[in-house]
Amino acid sequence: MYVGRSLEELQNLPLSSWTMEELAYFKNSFHALEDYVDTGGTELLRRIDSELNNRRIPSYL
């Protein structure tokens, strides 16, 4: 179970300040809902993927 900051708390922070747990949790959450989120959600998922790649984390997380 995820115990951390909510998306509301994180949305105004740069992704570089998110923890790995936050990135992984929200990547999984948005990926599971990808067919249902709007373009803002899709863009956030793309940015999270990019941040994970910048940190050299495998994309399967």
C-alpha cells in the first residue's frame, strides 16, 4: 500500500523532487487508468516515464 504524498501535494513540485516510490506509484496508477484519463493525465504519465528514464530506472517498474 502506498503511503506518501498525494498527487494534489505533488502536482506543483518538479518531478525531480518526487521520490522513487512516488514516481513508481503514480506511474502504475496512471498506466492502469490510461484509457480513461484526459490529456493532462497522459502528459503527466509521459513526464513520469521521462523522469524515471533520466534516473536510469528500468521502465518495467
